[in-house]
Amino acid sequence: MSAVAQNSSTTLRVNGKRLWDSLMKLAQIGATPKGGVCRLALTDLDRQGRDFFVAQAKAAGCTVRIDAIGNIFARRAGRNNALPAVSTGSHIDTQPTGGKFDGNYGVLAGIEVLHTLNDAGIETESPLEVIVWTNEEGSRFVPVMMGSGAFIGEFKTAEILGQKDKNGITVGEALNAIGYAGKDVIDPKTFGAYFEAHIEQGPVLEANDITIGVVTGALGQRWFDVVVTGSEAHAGPTPMALRQDALLAASRMIQAVNSIALDHAPNARGTVGMLDNYPNSRNVIPGTVKFSVDFRADTDATLTKMVEELHSQANTIATQGKVSVDIKQVVYFPPQAFATELVGAVRSGAKTIGLSEMDVVSGAGHDAVYMARVAPTAMIFVPCKDGISHNEIEDARPEHLEAGCNVLLHAMLDRARH
């Protein structure tokens, strides 16, 4: 092999057909009648997907390690294996009604980069690694982004292994059942860079006819469980002015969540995605309503202001409606800026290839958010049709996937030279 420093050709390209074919093969594992994928974390279908990845990695000449949470690390040796690895990856577990590309693209784009380097006879100075993170989606087990969070120490391994699904099966039991309870101990400090290629999962790139999203960071998130307590009463005899209608108060709070996010546009989000109304009877005034609030923003200051406004409006609504409102925070991810030099490598890679690009901020959580706490990190977005994801009709164009993989190739090569 020739050293990468001696092969500076900007004409190196991945094999788009090979990438697409591998994505379609993985998509058959857990394929749904509507064209999507249901491959929940640590099920037998997940085992089959993992086996597929491991076979691909070994075919690319990698050694494979598996840690206690089941994260898979496929390493391609470099000229100097004492150097920190340049890594990439994502996840292969899906939502119950998931698509073919969410997570899967980032994993198999990494494998395609290795195949391309092998085909060209290029040896990198640093070792390269492709990673499959366990249970990113959080559909079967909580928390979300479980594998990467445990890897960086955000979660304690023993506690994660004890987490149960709705059937009472623990993470540890599920890992043993599928044969992916690893014993390798991998130090996060051995990673010098982390890239993650991903479909955008939103409509911005497609709306602007842009091929590459240069992701500068991820929105911070604060999630809340809200309980509004009023009093059940008969819908007929109880005058309007004397009611303690929990649902009416909750509806005003839901409107407030939307207004607060709009007031902090463009990089703020406010969503109520879950609502439970009690007693849910057509002739009873609701006495208790439970609902979720999901706030996201690009700075902690904005998030804090949004939460202050939520509490302020909740107090007003509670007084007016003669109800009580309890707000409990259940999730907090601070906003995460990605490494300037890696973001620059992504932008440079797009320009080298002649692709349209624009800076974007990720509104979703990704494993990259955790990896950014221990290594320089950046993400590459490509468009998905109509911005739809977490849906069986999720779709992406082969040429866009190939383009993003080419940017990943050149960004990783740029880092592997140092």
C-alpha cells in the first residue's frame, strides 16, 4: 500500500452502487410490508443486522471488538496504530415503524469508505474505525443513545445492563441472548476524531436544493412531564364559571408551548407529543391531564428562557383555571457545538467534490452528541425525501447518499493524515 500522504488525489470516489446494494441488503433484515424496517435493539433481527455488519467489516480487513454494552468497533490498521483513531459510525436499530436509512446509512457509509481505500491501495497514517452503537433509538430500552452514552461514561454500565423492556427482559439478558455481550474494554481517549453521516430527518436541505448539510452542532433538549390537576364534575349541572377543567388548562399550556418556540425562532422547537386525559369520558369534566413537553434550542440561554416562560405561563393558566400544574424535567441534553476543524473538513470535502453545501444545526439527538464530549466530532447530512424519517416511507436518493459518503471519505482522509 502507498501512504495516504503520498496519494493526495482529489478524484478518489466511493462506489455508490456498492453502498446502495449494502443498504438494501441490510434493509431486508426486519423489512416491513410498507417498505420500512422494524429491527428493535437487541432482538434476534438486530443480531442478524449485527452479523451482517461484522461480516462486512471483516471483508474490509478489519479487526472487530465488542464492549460490555454491545457497541461494535471495527478497526482498519494504520501506519502508526499508536495514533488516536479516526472514526465514524451510527446505529442499526430502528423504530418500530422505521426506515431503511436512519442510522444504517452512517454505518454502511463507513464500511464503504474502507472498501474504497482498500481498492485504491491507500494506507492511512492513523487507524480508522467504524462503530455500531447499541440502542440509539431507545424504542425497546431507555435511555436513548444508550450505547454511546455508556461508552463516554454518561451512564453507568451496571445500571444500563439492568434496564428492562416492557416484557421485563434486561439489556444484559438481551445481549447474552443474541451473543453480543462483549468483554473488550475500549478507552474513549483512543479516538482522535469522530464523523457521523446521516440523513437529515428534516426538510431544510431538500427545500433549498442542497446536497450536503455541514452540521455545526446539535440543539440542546429539555423534556418535561406535566400534570394538570383540576376536579372531575358532571358536564351538565356544573356551570362554566365554576369548573376546574384540567383539559381546558392543558390546552392553553399546549398553545403556550407552541408560541414560546415561535418567539425564539428560527433555532427553537416546542412540541407536545403525548397526552393522557382522565377520566376520558364524554360527559365528565376532565380532572387530570398528563402531557409531555419537548423544548429544543441552539443555546442554553435560549432553553433557559423558554423554560422560564413555560413556568410563568403555567402559573397564570393555573390561577385562571383554578387548577394546579406540576412540571417535572425528565431529560436534559445541553446544546453541543461540533469541532471547528472537523466541521471545516466536511465543508472542504464538499467543495473539493463540487457539491452544494450549507451550514445546518441538527434538531435531533445523535450518537455524535455524546462522542463530541470526548473527541473532536462533526456530522454530514444528506437530504431525505419530504424530510420524513422515523417512518416506513423514509427515502433518500442514491446519488445523495453517494455524495455524502464521498464527503465522509475525504473528511476522514484529511484527519488521518495528521
